[in-house]
Amino acid sequence: MPVLRWIRRNLIVIAGLLTLAYMILPNIVVMVFSFNKPNGRFNYAWQQFSLDAWKDPCGVADLCGSLSLSLQIAFWATLGATALGTMIAFALVRYRFRARGAINSLIFLPMAMPEVVMAASLLTLFLNMGAELGFWTVLIAHIMFCLSFVVTAVKARVMSMDPRLEEAARDLYAGPVQTFVRVTLPIAAPGIAAGALLAFALSFDDFIITNFNAGSTVTFPMFVWGSAQRGTPVQINVIGTAMFVIAVLMVLVGQLIASRRKSNARN
């Protein structure tokens, strides 16, 4: 039958589209319910269309405060993890030293370890050190578990780099710093950017490790969890929709820049 033949020819595309729809469906539900006006406290059933939540996204007490705190932690965690992860990735790829294999294996531990185990271990460490739980303990914990993801992303990019490009720069009398800034860093930039974006998303979204080590500090995921016990404000859906749209726009801008660079290089 023609229909079956068409399905067989496009089976991979159909499977990909279905998978993409499955992944995006929760985001669409969040987006739709950000325009809802529930009768009670729980925003789980559609009642009527309203823009009230969009007009006043900070209408719920402490929501924007927790959001601001999560953004601050995610920003500094991304900065620290990206800087350290990039240096570690270059060291693991470019240099040979003792225990290099062991360090390569240890890098993957935070990604393979269950978050609740890591959270309890960090809490034990902070308590034994006498550290006061709060902003700084959460930041240290986030840098630690984001580090592995940055190293993995940057390392994959550095391993694919052609060393002859750097050799050509040195042959043209470029110094080590100039070679790194003009040649190495631009080539590694996509991997560094991917690691940074992944670190930011993981840090902003984290709940388990943060909940163990936050003390009285309340981040946005913790606020959402606490609100779900008493009711779910529509403003939570507004913030979630805004973050999703911003993330999609960033990806689209990145793809546009990459395509323009490829077209310019061909020309």
C-alpha cells in the first residue's frame, strides 16, 4: 500500500517528530495554563483565559525573590564551572601526566552518582566543616556538580580540534597568548558555550542538592515545591513559560550565527 511505503520511507522522521512532541508537550501545557484564571488555589483545571498573571508575575509573595536568587546562583555557578571546566578539559586533552586516567574517571562520578547521595555527602561535608548553610554552600555545590558537564562538553570540542591550525599560527610568529586568543579559543568557543548553557540550566533547575544544602535559603525550584503543597499560583507557569521561550530563542540565535559563519566561510 502507498501509505505503508510512505511510512517506511519516513519512519525515522516520524519517530523523531513524535519524540520531539513528547518532550515539548509538558512545556506547552505550562504555557497554556499560564493564561488560565483558576477559581481556587490550584491551577490544574482550565477555567477561563486571562492575562492577569502575565501583567503581574511578581504578584505572589517571595516568588520573584526566589527567582532572583536562583538566577544569581546559576550565573555564578556557570561562571565558576565554565572557567574551571575549560581549564581541566584542556589539561586532560593536551597534557600527559600521572593519574590522568583516574582523573578522567573521577570527572564522570558526579554525573553517574544519584543526586540524593551527592546531596547528603555535601551536607555532611559542610556540617563537619562548620559551614553555615545558605547561598555559599549552594553555590559551591552547584559548581561542583556542573563542573563534570562542562568538562565533558569542552573536552569533546578540544579533542576534535586540528592541532595544525595552532602550529600554523606559531609559524606565522604568533605568541602563545595570541595563538590561544585568536585561534584556540574561537575554535573551542562552541563547546565552552554549550557547557556554560548546560551548567546554567542544571543549576537553575536543581532541587535535590539545593534542598539539602540551602538552610533557610529558598530558590525558585524550592519555592515551586513549597507552593505545590498549598496551591499552584499561575505566576509559576508564567515564569516557566518565559524561561522556556528565552531558552528556545537562545538556541535559535546560536543556530543562526553558526549558519551564517558557515556560509561566510564557504564564500
